[in-house]
Amino acid sequence: MVKIGKLLSRERLVKALKSFGALRFRVSHSSLVVASLLSLILLLAFLIRILPMRWGTYLSEFDPYFQYRMAKNMVEDGFFSWASWHDSTGWPMSWYPYGRNVPSTSYPGLPFTAASLYLVSNALGVPITLLELCVVFPAVMAVLTCLVMFFLGKDFGGKMVGLFSALFLALNASYIGRTSWGFFDDETVGIFALLLFMFFFLRSVETERSLRGSLTYALAAGLSLGYLFASWGAARYPMGMAIVFVFALLLFRRYSSRLLFSYSTTFGIALFMAVNVPRLGFGFLSDSSVLAALGVFVLLCAYAGVHYIKTTKMKTVFVLVFFAFCAFSFLMLSWLGYVSPLTSKYVYVLNPATRPAFVQSVQEHRPAAWGSLYYDLGIGAFFIPVGLFFAVRNPTDRNVFLIIFGLTSIYFAGSMIRLTLLLAPAVSLLWALALVQLLRPFITILKEVPAISRRKRRFAAHVGKEFSGALLIVMFLLLTFTLVLPNPRFFGQADTPPTIAAASIPVKPDDTTPDWIDTLAWMRENLPPDAVVASWWDYGYWITVWGNKTSLADNGTFNTTQIAEIGYMFMSNETEAIKVFEKFNRNAERLGFDSNVSHVLVFTTFDTNGQDVGFGDEGKWRWMARIAASRQYPFVNETEYGVYDEQGRWAGWSEKGQDTVIYKLMTYGKETRLGSPPSVTLTNFDLAYFSKGDPIQGQVYALVCVYEVKYD
């Protein structure tokens, strides 16, 4: 009996092992290769973007500091506290003395995501701080975005298009610049949500898909677009693309009830989420872009109604009445003031010539030169028209959308340098589609050994295996020289230190440059809690978040009047500058504050010989003058502050220029740092601190000075 029991248990064990073996997954060789290549692409995308970690765990640029501040507020005070956060009820604050209504001037999507991930990771015991999570977050989102790009490209042209498009996006210099280590800004989730919306929406309108499947994809598309509305101001762009896409399908007579169903579901959910974002609100429904979406929806309904009308005469009457009603409704709504025009920043993109001085002062808001686009894209620039050609040649619904995506992104990228980010996924798709379409016939020739008839021998002599192999080698070399050799653009863009670690100058130091870091730490530890620091708006987020001190202006730039006041202060003499500060102080007193503007911060760069380099305020003073003149100080004339030679080139500061606050504060700090007696005399300012970092690469000083304001 014991032996029988042992035998039965052994047989049971063998059967159990066999049953587990039957559960093994059967993976084809091609699927394994694709999965391996995709994993390598995703790993490459992540590793490239964390290269700046050798300079330290810092957020890059300026806006990410405010995003981090919002995420920190959500973690410490709860998610609902953000909805009522007016940045004038505590210290530090921004835009002193008026403060900032945070919900109406920012988007909660990114900080909400980061705060949620932090709370989950903290609950799971993951040893990571909120700052560390925000620093690595962009690289993680880039990996997820490349994964979505693979599936999107796969829908456009198969697995090879998906792999190539994911690879090209992973190595795109513009996209790397916005998703690298520390760049914790809206774009990190913006491009992800944009591609996710495209993927779901294009699947939802497929007529061969089941109604349940279309509903699922339409719901997912609506949620993706709604999340984009809650995270990024550029959400109008994918909405506009979808509107133009659906309108184009109607022009091509490709209407289907599935199109109406998917469109209404997607935009119903997305707009419901959008109106619950405080910055947009219910007033967003009167925006021109939303009314355009509503107009296309009404047009889809009209198409559906026409199908039920039998006679041609009645169809004509219906169409005429419909368009007359739409035109009358639009005119009445416009006359009654219910139609809101596009906001200024979208108008500036459509027409760059309308941009005011404060917008032009931002480097990333300027129009892009075509040479710089080629520098970013490399050989991929030549594949854009080829990809468009193949898309036009086969105008499926997906390819129609790709054509719209490609053409609009090219225009917007040329209009504003920052929007080369939108061009990155479009180029990746077009490049991958063109490459696969060009190589597919030649790969087929290499793989097959067809029987060649006499009539085809002449053609075969020219397009044989040798020619096909040579073409593949040429394509491989072109990709190699673009993406690998010599010193590829994407590597240089990735291996760039966080802005604050490079002292806010466009060079690559061997080690962290401490000037800004030390200055902000000194402000945080030595200035009184109620200190108010005036500076040019570029440094406002750093002063508030890292220095923990109240600022007069920051990178939000929504109060251009206050920016103009600061510009006028810097371009005035000391007496007038004190009057500007006293004006701020009087306004603060009326609002119940008893603190005055106490300190002024300036930033200047110069070489070891004392010659200005131009990366600091010595290069930004022109914009201080222009912005002041474009607002309430039209008498400020930029040319009066300098001396120019016969060719109109800058030759130095004029006598009036040397009497300005900005010149005196920069010169006094520079000469003090170089160890020479100051040549200027300060009456209302005392040098409280100046950074003491060594010159970067032994050549350039990045000097940050903090002055205490003295009132009579």
C-alpha cells in the first residue's frame, strides 16, 4: 500500500509538471525579435535621458520648479487645496504684492500625476523623495511615449514602421531636450497624451471594428484628450487636428455613423473634463476652437439627416437651410459676445509677426530657422516629403490624419522654436513610413529567388540582389552618420547639465557650477523670512522655490505690466528705481503687507579679462528697455543707453547707460569679483552677497549678486 501510494504521488507529480508545461507561452521568432528590439529601444531612450545625472539631482530650466512646487503643495496640503490656492496668503509668494491665483494660471495634470505617484511609492515603501521622482519622471514618461509610438506606428504601416518610429522619437534631439533628466514640465505628459489620443481615436473610427470596440477606444481617446486639457495648453492642437481630419473625411465623402459615434463620444468626455479644469472653466465652451468642434459635430448630424431624405430637391433645400442657420447662429453669437477669440499665444503661433516684445524676449518663442530644423532632424528632414508622398499616394483615413499632422507641425515648428517638439513625433512617423516603403521592395528581392522571364531580364539586370544590397547599405550608412557619427545632435542634447548646475549659461562644465546654487542657498538661510527680492523675471521661480523668498515676477509672465515696471527700474537711475520700489511698497501696504522690496538680484557673465560674454543681464537689458517701452514707459529708448560705431555695432555703454541701475549693479559686482576697486558708486544699494565660483572651463565667470536696498 505504501508503494502504491508513492507511485500515485509520483504520477500526480509528473502530471502536474506536464500541466505546467502546457501553460508555457508559444512565441514566434519574429515576435521575439520585435519584442527584443523594442526593449532595446526603450532602454536606449531611458539611458540617453539620464546622462545629466552626473551633474546632480536638479530640476532643469525654470518652469519645472513651479511644477515641483505645485506637486509639493498637493502632497503636503492635499489635492483639493490646489483648487483654492492663491499665492498671496503665505511666505514665500510670487508676484508680490498681488500674488498669483494658481488654479486660474496653471494646469494640474502634471503635478497631480507626480504627487499621486509619490504617494503610491511612499505607501509601498519605495525610498524616493518627491524631488528625485520629479527629476527622473521625464525619462520614464519618454519611455512610455516611445512605447505608444511603436503601437501607433504599427497601425500606420506594420511592426517595422512601429520600431523605426519609436527609435527615431527616442533619438530626436528636440524631444530629448524636453524629456531629459530634470525637465519636469508639461511636455513630458503632453506628447504622451497626444500620441495616446491619436492611437485611440484613429482606432475608434474604424468601420470594421465592433461597436463595443469603437466605444472602448472612443472612451479612451476622450480620457486621453481630457487629461491633455488638464496638463498642457497645447491641447488645442490635437483637438484642431481631429476637427480638420473629420472635416476632410466629410469632404472625401467618407461619412459613416461610426465616425459620428466616435467623434461625439470622444469630444463629449474630453470637453467635460476640460470645463472642470479651473484655468479653462465653462468659458472654454465659447472658445473659437471648441465652437469649431461643435460646428463639425452639427455637420456630422446634418450628414446623418441627409441620408433619410430621398429626393434631390429636398436634400438641396435641407443643405441650404442648414448652412444658413449655422451662419446666422455664428453671427448672432459673435454679435452677442459669446464667441471668444483665440488667446494671444495661439495667435502668435499662427502669425509670428504679431508677437510683442516680452514674447520675443524668450529664445524658445522665436521663429525657427530652417537650418536649425535640419540641424535637429539630420537626414530625416529629407524623408519628410517622401513620407508625405507615400501617405498621399495611399489616402486611407490614417494617412489623411498623418498628412494633417505632418503639414501643421512643420508650419508650427517654423513659427516657434519650442514647437519643434510637436514636429518630433510627426517626423518620426513620416521618416519610418518612408524608410520602410522605400526598402520593402529591395528586401523582398533579397529574400526571394523569383523565376525571371526573358521580358524581365533587362529590368532584373538593373534591380537585382546586388543593387538591393547596395541600397540597403547606403541607407544603413545614412542612418549611422545621422544617429551615431560624428557627435550626433541627440547625444549633445542629452548630455547637457541641468540649467542651474551650469549656472544658467549654455556651456557644458566638467563639474557642477555652484554660483546659482550657493546664492539661492545663502538667500534661503540668511535673508529674513519676509524678504522681497527684485530681479528680472527669468529667475523668479528659482528665487521662490529654491531660495524660499518672495519674488516680484517670475517665468509665468502673465502680468506684463509688472514686468515692464521692473524693466523700467533696471533702466533708470537709482533715484527713479527707488520710486518704483516705493510704488510697490505702497501697493503692498494697501493690501495689508508690512514688508518692502528689500533686495535686488542681478546675474552677469564675463571672461577673466572682465569683458562681457552676454549670457546674463548684460545681454538681457535690451529686453528690459523694450518691454518697458512697449507698455507704460514709451519714452524709454534702447539706443540711448549705448554707443554705436559707423556700422551700427555696439561699442559700449553711453553716459546715460552707465547711470542705470543694471549697469551699476553688474559693474560693481564684476569688479568686486575680479578683485579690482569698483569704478561705480552705489547710493541706494549695498552688496550683501556675491557668488564665488571658479570660471567655467577657466574662461567664463557666472556671477550672481544680491544687493540690499537702502531707502532714504
